[in-house]
Amino acid sequence: MDLDIRIINAATRGTEDKLVQIGIRDGSYVRIADSVPGDPKVEIDAEGNLVTESFVNGHLHLDKVYTLEKVGQDALGSYHGVGMGGAMTAIEQASRIKESYDESWIIENVRRAADWVRQAMDLGADVVGGIPWIEFTEADMRSHVDQMFELARIYDKDVSMLVDDAGDSTLRTLEYLAVQSIKYGWQGRVTAQHARAMALYEEPVFRRLTALMKKGGVSLVSDPQTGPLHARVEDLVKEGLPVALGQDDIADAYYPFGRNNMLEVGFLACHLLWMTTFPQMERVYDIVDRFRRQSSGHSGFRAQGRQPRQSCGADSAECLESSVGSRSSIGRHQGRQGGETDQIEL
Ligand SMILES: [Zn+2]
């Protein structure tokens, strides 16, 4: 078998105490077995460490990374304080960053945002975005979603929108996004980001929302580490809705930490979402690892051949816990490896 890489002595989430070999070709896992024959260009000894599929970060404000010092810290307090009711104020304070740029250029072009999105689609962008919750009126929020869905229809692209990102129980842009997904037949092609306001919804409103999300095939990315309110991740997972986690921010006006380490994000989520039993930790690992197939549609990240099973018992706690603070993207397998593990990039 032609192989680019063979990993030997690998523990996986599905092989428990048994170590296996993993064959990789053209960026995909092609075989997971006791022995994978072939002549690989590179062989990596995992030395009993846990090897999993690559992580995908579902939500990151890449344009704001390391801008905290430029913006100052006022926005941090506004965003996180008073039940996140001042999130819009935080956004206005964060706009201080514009002092570093020619603001006249920005204002003129923000007014043409819809035109720029269309131009981005012409240039080959993969996804149509949106942030409807920052509009001032219900009519404008709906118009925002409608305009972007129309572009998605014209260009036959998926939709991803940042919704309901404040402590305001009246925000309903996720609900409207789901309604439009049903209307356009965009099931499985729409992802919502944040949706923190759902934490404040009355139970009947939340149940109506989950029903619409299911019918609309809408998935959600949550970032519970970057604000005191967050989407009801475990309730959504229990409803069978696809949920992922994202890093969200790295040292910007809304969050002073962040290393774009999805194991660290998962570790924080275990605490913030109180998902602390081993089965709950398994679910957390699933949503920083496997959920991406449903949320992002990046089938290229899938392992081919034999799939690791869902359950790995106590090892999930071990791999999440031991990885935080290390350089590892490969968790430590219980009882096999005592030291810090090195990152292996595929
Ligand atoms: Zn965000």
C-alpha cells in the first residue's frame, strides 16, 4: 500500500488498550489496523499516545487576534458585565481600534457591506456570512438575513451567521435563521454562531427554537469560555442537534486569553457547561472533534477505513485533562505515557 505517513503504536478512542497502526495517504486516513503494510515516506511512533482525527475550530475572529492592547480594556467589562446586557456597548468601545485606521474609508465601505459580500462571492468565497443581531430593529434583522439568504441561493453556498450575542431575551435572529433555512430548503447548510440569548429564553421559547433548528437543519457553534452567557449546549446535543465549540477570541476586546487550542477549549467547556462525568466528557470530545463533519461539511477531515468507536471510557478525562498546558494535540493514553506529548501535524 502506498502511504505518505504511517503512525505506529497509536492508541485511538476506539481501540482501548490495544495499540494500532494508522496509514495516511493524500491527507486522509486510509487504514487503521493492528498492522498497516506499506512503505511510507514518514513513520511516526506515537509511543502509546492517543491519536485522534484533526480538530476544526468552528468559530474564530481571526481579524481581532492580539488587538486587546490597542483597544484597551473597557470593552471587556462591558461585554461580560450586567448579564451581557451591554454587549452592544462593548462593540462600540472596541471600535476604538478604528483610530488606528482611516475611518472615513471604513464608514463608506461598511455602508456597502452587502455589495462587498456579493463581490466576495464572485471572488469564490465558500460561505455567506451575516451578523443580524446587531441591527436596531426587527425589520432590519430580518432584512439582513433575507439579503444574505438570497445571495446564498444565487451562488449556491452555505450560510453561517453570528446570532443573538447579548444578554437580551428578546433577540430571535437564530429562530428567524431557522425559519429561512426551512423556506429556502437549506437544511444541513446553515450554521449559527454564539446564540447566547437562548440562555435567557423561557422554556417554551427554547423548545420552539430547537424544533425549528431541527426542521431547518441548523447547526450551532458555541464558545462558552468567552462570556458568562452561552448557548444551552448539552440540551441541544440531547435534542440531536449538531453542536461544535470554537475558540472565538484570542487576546482581543472580548476575551484576554486564547491559544487556539481546541483541547483547551474542550477542557474549559467541561467546567463551564458542567459536563464532568466521563460520558459527558466524551460528548465534549465529540464536539471538538467529530462534529465538524456535520457543522462544516469538510469531509476531507474524515478518517477512512475503520472508524474509532465513540466510547473510550476513562481515557477521555485523561486525554482532555492532560493535554491542557501541554503542546499536545495528541492526548496521553492512560497508563502508557508519563510525560508531555509532542504535537504531530498531519
Ligand atoms: Zn464570536
